[in-house]
Amino acid sequence: MGENKNAGRRENRIAAMQFLYMRDVNKGQSIQTALESFFSTKENPREYYSFAEELIAGVESRIDEVDALIEKCATNWSKDRIAKVDLAILRLAIFELLFREDIPPVVSINEAIDLAKEFSSAEARRFVNGVLDNAKGSLKRPLRTANKK
């Protein structure tokens, strides 16, 4: 059973990253409309993507704090210079590092690197790894464990 949950989480992270990317490129519509049209294109029912929706809502509500940490940790890079797909991956991971204490930081970082590997370039993978490595240094919690609420 645990295996399946992780597979579902990977798909959910991919969906969240795709949505954040799409949202960044096309800011015109309301978040509700954007979510509805996005999830209508997916093969699984929308309920399947509840983890993705939690991540998306979290990133959207904390975008200023998330982007501030990305800017701080992406040494010598302004947010505007970061490729949109890499920015979406970083926003997801940084949100998890800062605000999802139920997810061990190493999991968030490894997932982000895997997303960069799958959806971006080898160079991007190194960049994402470097930014998250910097971000991890500012965390005040253990890297390998989740804090159970």
C-alpha cells in the first residue's frame, strides 16, 4: 500500500508542477477556473489529485515567502532569469521545505531533483539541487524526518 501512495504522490507533484508552470505562463484566469480546466485534462478524477491541490493552494497562498527564499538561495540569479519549469519545481519544493513539516526535507529535495531530471535539463538539475541545498541550510528542523502533528 505504501508504494502506491508514493506513486500517487509523484503524479500529484508532477500535476502541481505543471499547474504552477501553466499559471505562471498564463495568469489571466481565476485560480478556480484554471484548476477546473487543468484537472479536466487529466486522466484520473480530480479527487485523485488532492495532494496536488494542497500543494498548489499552499504555493499560491505563500508565493511571496516562497519566491523570496528562491531569490535568496539562487545565488546570482534573479527570478526572471530562471526557466519557468525550473521555477515551478523550485516553488513546489521550497513550499514543502518551509511549510509542510509532514514531509521530510530530503524527500522534497529528491522529488524536486527527479522532476528537474524528467522535465528539464541536466544543467537545471544541478541548479535546482544547488538552490535547494542553500535553502536546506536555513531550515530549523531535521532533514530526514517528518514532524507528526
